[in-house]
Amino acid sequence: MTTHAAPEAGVPRYCAQPPQTRPLLRPDLSPDRAKAILLIRTKWVNGTVLHYGFLDEAGVLVGGDEQRDEVRRAFQEWKELGIGLEFHEVPDPADAEVRISFLEGDGSWSYVGRDVLLIGVREPTMRFGWDLTSRYGRATARHEIGHMLGLAHEHQNPFAGIVWDEEKVYAELGGPPNNWPRETTFHNILRKLAQDEVTGSVWDPDSIMQYGFPAGLILEPERYRDGIDAPLALSAVDKERAQQWYPAVSARPARLQPFQSQPLHLSSGEQADFELVPPETRRYELGTFGDSDVLTVLFEDVDGELRYVTGEDDSGDDRNGRLTVKLLKGRRYVARTRLYSAWGSGGTAFMYW
């Protein structure tokens, strides 16, 4: 992430993002269809309630109150942008999608977006390896939550035009305090994202997702040969992107009856939400019809809070995903369907039956 040394040390420490999952897309997919899948696949359906909890692990930095409070403030800062996601802390991390640990010496990192759902419930999905109460630490907390929201490293943006002195980069990151092997340096710094994986067509060097770099590592653009300052706050573009992917949720989902087909009039990245209150307890199927790539997620209202039940992503396959699940009479459920792309000539609709 941004440079995260203690100010008195002046030595850069960086976020070591774990490798992301990659969809295996057929080579015959149209460019527009493939781009939509690559761009949207890490994002949560809007309106998701994300639960976070703190793991206790043995180590020098074990996550005292001051460290946890800074993480809480970072979640609150993202939420105060007016985004449609909710962040709720839970006492048992096994009940959380986002599990946070503090361990000195292991660096700071987070899995990206929905990849956190692939991690075992006793394993961390986000880790902090240094003090979060400094300026750099506060930026670290906001950066890692940015990853959890589905945002990538900004310095890997293909529109940045950065030309590296690669061997100097490997040497710098291979020594203390990062001590990275070459593959970690390549993955987190030198590797450029595909244009299909980034929003917009410009580089934001002020982004909280941008590393700061000392002099001598960048050859081009020329004005950054003396280094890039570490951004310490969310930039205007960070805020705009978060609000674009997760706009405020105000309207109650439309109530849908079994066997009632609801047309979807969506553009790429948009979603439709439906409220389901089953008239009887039985096994139901939920899904879309038509030539489209969608992510569908089902939540159950538990004491006024929507809890994840199951989901299905049919992107890149010429099929319609189906959720088969037992629903209980009179319980309230919410189904959210986000469109990647509509790749056929006909319409698309959602139904449960």
C-alpha cells in the first residue's frame, strides 16, 4: 500500500496483497463481455452487510484496543461516503466475512473483494503487521479496507505509464523491512493490471491504494524520478469510485411472489433487488432467464439484519445460474442480482419458484 514505515524510521513498508482468483474465461467471449466480468467480479452486490471480527493470534502486535479502534474508524470513514454497504462488528470472527488479525512481522495485507468468501472461517482475510496509530498506520487501515471493497493497487494501473528500474525495485523490496522474494515484488509492484480490470482511463497518484516510493525506482514519468509521496487519505477519485460501485440504498426491495417473472432492465454493473416472503416452507429455486451474465446473492433477514445465505455467479458461461435453497414460510429474504453483461438479443428476467 502507501509507504508504511514508522515516521522516525523512514523505511517503506508495503502491503503484500495475496494473489487474486482469476476467472477462466473462454477465448471466444466478446471483448465487452470479458471486460465486464473482469471489472465487476471482485465487487460485492450492493446492500451487502459485511461483518468483521478480530482474531486473537500470538505475536508481538496482538491487536490491542487502540489498534482495533483505528480499524473501526477506517470502516466508518468508508461508510460515511454514503455507500450502500454496511459494516457490522461481531464478537465471534467465525461469524464474519472479514476476519482481522494483528501480527508483527507478517506485513499488512487483505484479500480482494469477494475472494474473502473463499478463506476458511478460522483464517484471517486481513492482517496488520505494524502500528496503526501513526499517520502511516491509519492510511494502512484505509488501504486494506479498500482492497476488501474490491479495489486494486493504483500504481499497477496500466494508464499510469510508470517505467520502473526493475532491478532496483527488486533490490529495494528484497531488503529490510519488507524482505520480499522477487515474485511478491512483481505481483504487488511491477505487474500491470489489464485495462479491463480498472475503472476509468486515468491514473490517480493521490489514491489511498497508491504506494509511496523513494527516489531512484521510477524512470518515467520524469517528475516521479525523485519518488512519490505516500497518500495518507482517501482521494476524491477513491470516493467517487466507491460511490459508483456502491451507491446509497434507499428504496425497499420490490416484493416478488413465487412464479412471478420480473424483467431486468439493467446496464452493466447495475443490480436489481427483490424481497421474498415464502407462502410455504419448502425448497425453492431462484435465478434469471435470458442471455446474461449475473451474480445473484440471497440474504435472510435475521433480527432486522440481512445475513448471507448463498450465491451463484454464472459469468462467462452460456447458462443461467440457479440457487436451490430451503426457504421458511413467512421469513423475509432479499435476493440481489448484479448484471455483468447482457450478451444476447433477448430480454432478461428474475423469478423464484
